[in-house]
Amino acid sequence: MSKLCKSCGNYYEGDHCDKCGYGDPNLKTHAADKYKKPTKPERFRTEEEKELYAEWEKEKKEDTEIKRHYDPNAGKKTLAIVAVVVIGVIVAVLYKSGVIFSSTKTEVIEKYFKSIQTSDFDSFVECFPKEMKNEYEQQRTEGGYGKEQVMKEVLYGDFIDSYGSDYTIDVSFGRETKLKKSEYDLSEYKSFYGSAPNVSEAYEIVTNVTFKGSKGSEDAKLYIYVGKCSGKWCIFNITQDNGIVDEDTGLKTSEN
């Protein structure tokens, strides 16, 4: 009696289909899907054939649904998202440590004077090591001052009195002297603040500053001491010396 192959729909005699091999225990490969398609008009199909074709249509529909919902790029998209997140974390860590986007030793000085001129307290305190920054913020909070108020009325109110509210600050740089380790010992700093940053290098930078406004103007020669703390340049101290311009520094020096 002929049997209907459930793999390709062929009628066969014996233990396995002689067309696709279905039922052959020694056959290592399955029949191709190309066999699973109607080869006989529906009106001529037997009940057994109708059931078989219906089963194939169901399998085909399920396969289509699976392919429709499967995104072959899903894994790539996930990896891309993870990569972006990881890069963002690395950039944030490097930025915080000062490895990237950190100011140079002269840029931090320019930032310092710009923040004074614009009364930008947040920018101002970022020019100093964290201990000094915290001290400024604590004094402002305890005094009940707003950020702009503390800059204009407390820290640099005398600038407005001397030069006018429209005053500007021009900065230029002269000689830079790299300091030896023994020349920037922070033991007193640590004694005062309770902790001290790790300074990898430090410089004394001769800086010429011109204050000018509607009420008057003034030139000042400053010795500004900056240190590199965890990759970020900070201001530690500023001393002043008024005088005349000399050829060595291009800035003002004291007259004898």
C-alpha cells in the first residue's frame, strides 16, 4: 500500500520515501523545504493530503512570524549602546581627573581673572584645589551671600570702588619658573586645611595685570604659583610687586 510522505508529499512504497529520503534511518540530511509546497490542485487532494498541506502552511506561517520579529542587527545595536555607555564613563572619569579637557597652567590664571571680572563664583572656585574651593564655598554659605553678591560685595568690591563697575582685566605672561619639590612643600597647607592635594609639578608664573575702568586704571606685577593636581592646574598663591617694565620679564619690576 502506498504511503504519503510527510516531508515532500510524494507517494512511496517501502520504509522510506524514494524521492526525499523521509523515513530512511541512514539518511543524514533532511528534505529541503522546496518539497513542502502543493503539487496537486486542492479539489483533487485526498483528506490525508489536505491535512498534510495544512500542516505545512502552519509551519510556514510560524517561520514567517519568527523571521518578522527577529532583528539580525539586535546584537550589534546592543553592543553599540554598551560601547557608547562605556566610552561615556571613561570620558567622565578622565575629565574629572583632569587628564582630558584640563586647563593649562596659564589658562587657569586667565580663567581666574575672567571669573573676577564677570563675578562668576563657580568658575572662580574651580581655579583652586578642592580644600581652598571648599573654604570659599563654606564662607559664602555661612555669610548668607549669593554667588554674584559675594564676588561683587565681599571678595572684589574694592575693584568696583577703584575702577568702576565697568572695569576690565587684561592679562599677559612673562617668565615661568619650574619649582623644585622642596620649594612647594605643602605641610603648612595640610596643617591649615586638614588635607593637601598630590602636586606633580609646580610653577611660579610672572603675570602682568591691567585693571581699567571708568573710575581709573592700574598695572600690577604678580607672582602666581600654580600646581598640577591629578592632571588639573590650580592656583595656590598670588603675591604682588608693583614697579616698571624690564627686558627680562617684559613685566613690571620694583624700582631701586
